[in-house]
Amino acid sequence: MEKICTDKFSDISILVRSLFDLDPNTITAYNVLVYMLKSKTEHFDSKQKLALALNHAYGMRISYSLTGYGKQVALDVRFQCIRSDYISSDSYIDEIINVMEDILFRPLLDENSFEEAKYMLKSRLERLEEDPDSLALSRALKLADGDHDISIPIHGDLASLSALRYQDVLDLYQIYKNTGKIIFYCGHSEPRIFNLLEKIPQAKKIENKMECIQRKSTSYLVLKKECAQTSLVLIYATSISFQSPLYYPLLALNSILGQGPVSLLFEEVREKHSLCYSISSSLIRFDGALMISVGTRKDALDQVLLLIHEQIERIVHMDYPDSLLEIAKKDLKDLFLRQKDRPNSMLEQHFLDMLLRREESEEQRNKAIDSISKFLIAQAARQLFLLSSVVVEEGEDV
């Protein structure tokens, strides 16, 4: 168990994480399992009873999620509660521990929960299929490389859901139950909560399983859908891993290109030419990919694509203001600095440092950021290779 004991926060934040291989044959079942786990427990055998227990424990919060890390997926259970020295009740910690024990050790996975979970996931997947932005993204990731983990939808898929049986999820729960957990604690020291968490079988080691997506041919797809605007998603291979000397320059490249508050894509495509409603870039770091997503008009698409290419070329040729580089560096430093005020961000950064075997001090990190130059960013930009381009444009569904 990893502890960050501090009196800085009024709340205690706890993360219980399980890592599994990201497998298209099981990811849909894991999504159903998450819905079932957060539904009810043996003692709190309805959503209403669980909600009342959380409210009585001074607004204790519990959340579940699935997150992809390259070839792996994390199933997270998060707890957040007020530290005990802020509460006058003598039974407060007893309430917290009772809820945590039931959540962690005694979920109620009955057939009613299974059918409800399937219904909720089906509705979610259908909404994603109807949303043009989500549709463009899922198709672009699939087209980028159908054999790479980037193509596996983290939310699952409708075909697998329709074939899923109750027993399949029960079998998967046994795997989840027997898998060692990675546990993180941040906040005021609570020995009784420590004792509870130490009862959980813990992972003996954490492996980083990632593979940068490879350069192949570029794939294109245009879909028509009844929608208000055209959605465009471009996926590029970066060929840059966490260990690469170009990793920090890649972070700056992404900020300058489209993620930062002041970026080339936003200034040129939206502000200067008024060709889109939204435009941004983001990194899919564990798969070695960069994504550009745009909400635009069908008649503006060709010009948007041309301007995107021009902005990447500007970065390659170092043809942009020095002020953008300085803003990108400051944003990166501020990002790491802000994590110190956010317990969940602190826990996530601690996990990433463990996963990637990083022992980097704040001073070393800032030094690496300060050393980023236009030349290094240009080197990273030269490695970008367009893998897929997907357009979902206004029209009748095809």
C-alpha cells in the first residue's frame, strides 16, 4: 500500500486499483461488472440503502471506473470521506469502515443487477453510436490499426454485450476478486482504515505493458449521419514512448498544436478563419498516438484539413512565435504543480511513476521542461505519421 499522509486536505482519498490485460473478449463484461459492483452489497441491498448509508457518513463518496493504460485496463474503486478529526461523532470511522468492507468484500451480484447493468450499458453504447464525435473517434481508432490495443473500445461493444451471460460476469468477478490490488491512500492518517486496506491481497509487482502504434498506410473513411455538424478525427503515430528523450518535447508540441489555451489550431482554424466550432489535439500516451478532433461544416472540411497540415509544418520548420513555446513550458510546470492540490491527481501521478519506474524529482522535471527547444519539438513533429482520418458529415444515415 502506498501512503501519502498529509494534513493538507480535509478529505481522505483512497484508490483501490486492479490491472488486467485489455482484451476485446472481456472488456464488455468488465463494463457490466462495474455497473453491478456499484449497484448494491449484501448489507446495503438496494441503491437507496447504499445512498442513505453514504449520506449518513457525512457525504462519503464512492466511484468506479475503467481506464486504459496501453495493453492494460485498470478497474478502479475510489473512496472519499471527511477525515475523522473534523467529525464529532464517535461512530464515524465505524460507519466508513462498514461501508468500505461491504463494497470491497461483499458486493451483491444477482441476476437483477446483471440485467439492469446490461440495459444501462446498452443504452450508453447506443448513445455513443448516435453521437457523431464519439462515432468518428471509435472508427478512427479502429482504422488506425485493427490489430493494436488502441482499436479496442474501452466501453465495450454491442455485439459482445448481446452474447454476454450472467455466469460470464460471475466468472470474471472471481478473477477480479483474486487479482492483487494496487492501493493508494492520501490524507490524514487513519490507522483503522489502514488496517482494513492491509487485509486486501495486494499486487506483488506492476508491469508496464505498452507498445507504440506503428507507422503503416493511411486509412480514410467518410460516414453520413443526420447531425448538426461535421465531425473529423485524425490519428497520428508519434513513435515516442515515455522513455524517449523526445517525450517532454512531445508534450510541448501537443500544447502548441492544439491542447494549450493558446494554440496554433485554435488561432488559425477557429479564430482567424472561423472554419470550426471546436478544434483540439490530445495525446494517447500509452499507445504512442496523437489525436486531432474537429467540429466543423461539411463545406469547410477541405480547408480545415489543409490548415491542420500547415500548422504541423509550421512546427516542423519552427515557424511560430517563441511566446507559444514559453506558454507551453509554463503550462506543463503548472500542470504538475496543480497536482499537489488535487489528491486524485497526486495518486495518479504516483501510480504512473511506479508503473514507468520513474524516480524524477520536481527539480529534475522542471529542468527537463526548461530544456525543451523548438528544435527538439520539430524533431518530435517530424515523426508524426497520419494513420487514419474519419469524417462523420451531415446527411442521411448510411
